[in-house]
Amino acid sequence: MKIYMTEDYQTMSRKAANILSAQIILKPTSVLGLATGSTPVGMYKQLVIWYEKGDLDFSAIKTVNLDEYVGLEPTHEQSYHHYMQENLFDHVNINPANTNVPDGLAADPQGECRWYNEVIHRLGGIDIQVLGMGHNGHIGFNEPGNAFELETHVVDLSERTIQANARFFDSMDDVPRQAMTMGIKSIMMAKKILLMVSGEDKADAVNRAFTGPVTPQMPASILQLHPYVTLVGDRAALSRLMENR
Ligand code: F6R
């Protein structure tokens, strides 16, 4: 595993954008696996800046996102579709037909997951998968205890996640109870992984993921077994891991 420790969130974002840019420049037809959440926002901003300067061309790039809430329309402010439009797709010359996010409104979410797996396979697999990580070590919506051997599947969100998400919705009834997520198997099949972590509050999880046992109780620990992982994190998130390596 290659580790880049940066001073702060901004330099972490720039380093991650560097890695993704290199992928885009070296292989303009790359399949990028993308993540949402707060961690990659700065990376997307940097990519847009470089695109506007004329340094990046997304016209032949294809993307597949990690996850989406079941029941949210693509235009819903909390949907990951909407996040991707806002943070990247609306600002670069990517062909909308080349972007893939599971359809939160699919009448048959299980069928949607099967279709999504086919899409990934038909694209020839993911060249580089961007990941963030939860405080409990989750990647995508793969929570502790979930099986390692799944591709895209439907997950029931934990009561904790539902409660935490409630603030983003008008009423408790509107809060999604399920999500579709690439499974650990889908993530592990990506040729390269780019894991981004920022902030002191992630330090313990990062340390456990890479110095502890590989176990479904700490989903990110599976990345110890991937042959090509680049971990980019700021000093606050990596401090504990660095002490223990
Ligand atoms: C996002 C995703 C999640 C997040 C993780 C960290 O598509 O699947 O696993 O990467 O929850 O979220 P942030 O970056 O908000 O700390």
C-alpha cells in the first residue's frame, strides 16, 4: 500500500485529484469508481479547476458510483445522483450517458443491483475506485458484519444511520430506510483503490483498518488484501496509523 500523508484537508484533496488526473490523462477512456460524502468534495473541486484550465478531458471517461438511497429521486437534494451533478458532472465535459449511479426509484431494487453489476462488468471493470471511510470502518454502505463476498446489493440502513440522516429530511417518514451499494467484492475487483481520509475523528478507524485483523467487523480492513491501494490522508487522520507501522 502506498501512503501519502498531507498537512491538511486541502492538500489531501489536491493529492487525490492528482492521482485521479494521472489516471484520466494516461487512460482517457478510464472507468472511474466514485464516492460521495464530505471527504471527496475538495478533490472534485480541484478536478473541476483543472478541467476549466484545459488540463483534463472527461469526454471518454466513464463513471460508476458506489451507492444510492432507495426511494430518492435523482433530483432529490440528498440523493447521490444530485451530489454527483452538483460536485462534478455539471461542471465538466462528461457524457451523461457515461455516468452510472444506481436508480433510487427503481421499482425492483434487487433487479437494479443485478443490472448495475452487469453495467460494471460490461464496462470491463473499474480502473480506479475512490473511497471514503466511515468511523466504524464502513466503505460504500457496507457496514460492520456485512458479508465480504457480495457485489452490488440492497442494504437496510441501521437505526443509527436513519436517525443521523433525519436532519436532512422534512419528516421521519421521508428518511430512506434502505440503500443500494456496491459490495466489498465489487470494490475489491477494481484494479486500483484510492482511499481518502481526513480528520482526527477518523484516526482510530484508519489505524484499526490497517494494523488490525482483516474482518467483516471492520469492512475497510479487507483493503489490506488488495494489491494496489493508495491511501491519501491528512496528518490528523493518519497520525495513529503512522505511529503503529
Ligand atoms: C459515499 C460512501 C460512504 C462514505 C463514508 C465517509 O459514497 O459510500 O462510505 O465514503 O461514509 O463519509 P464522509 O466522507 O462524509 O466522512
